[in-house]
Amino acid sequence: MSEDKETKEAFENNTETENKETKESKSFTDKFNETVDKAAEKAKPYVEKAKPMVEDVKKQVKKTAKPVVKAAKSKAKAVKKAVDDKLYEHEVIVQYQGRSFYAKDMNESAIEDFVANGGKRDQIKQVQLYVKPEENACYYVINNKTTGKVEL
């Protein structure tokens, strides 16, 4: 019987130790959570104060970026025009009944007509010209799709 009593006492001691450890663990977790909550509460006014500043910075960045983007687009158009101009290093002249018709002029007239009818210059990948001097006309096909006619 004395062994049973000793076993019972050891079990009770062990249970008390486990309860203390659990309480200590809980109290550490509770203390940690309290510390985090206090820090969050202390930081709250600073976070709220920073929100309008962040919005101001966002607006400033957008405001500053607009002219840069606009300038970049403008430069890109200038470069595209310079490249397009280089494509016309050759010259074709059609002569008919004492008149001369330049391919470059016909091409530009076709493109202007295309744009005037709702097309966009930057979408042009290919231009085909069909010259009919007897009709005083130049027919065009742009991107194998859009057709039109301009006078010579």
C-alpha cells in the first residue's frame, strides 16, 4: 500500500508541475500578445498620420510621371518618323502624257487618306499602290485589308 501512496503522490506532484508549466506558458503567450497589442495601439496614430502622406506621395509620383511618359511617347513618335523616312531612300517616278507622278507623294497621299477615313498611322505595316495614270488615280491597299483611291 505504501507503494500506491508513493505513486499517487508522485502523480499529483507531476500533475502540479505540468499545471505550473502550462500556466507559465499561457502567461508568456498572454504577455507576448499584450505586448504586441500595446505596440499596435501605440503605432496606430502614426499609421493614421502617415496615410495622407502616402496619398500625397502617390499623387506627386503620378503628377511627375505624366510629363515623363508624354515626353517618352513624343520621342518614340519622332524615332518612328525618322525610321519611316529612311524607308523612302529610293524614288519612283511615273511619267504619263507629259506629267510626272512621284511614288513618295502617292504613298503619302494614300496614308493621309487612310488616316482621314479613321485609320491610324502607327497601325500601318504595309502599303501597296496601284497607279492608273489614264484614270488620274492611285489605288491603295493598306495592310492587305483597307482600300482606297486618291487622285494623282
